[in-house]
Amino acid sequence: MAKKLYVGGISYSATDDSLKNHFSQAGTVESATIIIDKMSGRSKGFGFVEMSTEEEAQKAIEMFNGQDMDGRTIKVNEARPREER
């Protein structure tokens, strides 16, 4: 079963594809999405990566949490369910 990860501190110039390519070093990436601000159309500096297995997700956390990506230190952890507003 796929496991969703939260990725914070992403460079504003990063794209969904660059995020996917970066995380593919840890295993199979099902999806990679950078969250875009609706008003400005710019990246909000965070996104989500869905790894194909729990093991690959854990490997990605260990490999990338606190590491550099595009000149910025990223934070990687397990995504929490979205809260109701």
C-alpha cells in the first residue's frame, strides 16, 4: 500500500518532476505534488510524495529528512490526515 509523505522547506523553484526525481532515489514514487498558492500561483514551499511501499517511505524519510535539496534543507515525515475545517 502506498504511503504519503509530507515534504517541507522545498525551494520555490522546484517542480513536481524535480521532487519526484529526487525521491526516486529511495524507491518507486507513485506521485509527487508541490502545493501551489491559488492567489499568487507560486509554490507554498511544501508538498507531498507518495511512495509505493511503507519500507520505501521509511527509507525516504531516513535519506532526505534534514538534507539539502536545491539549496534548501527539507523536512520529510509521514503525512497526517487532513483535518476538517
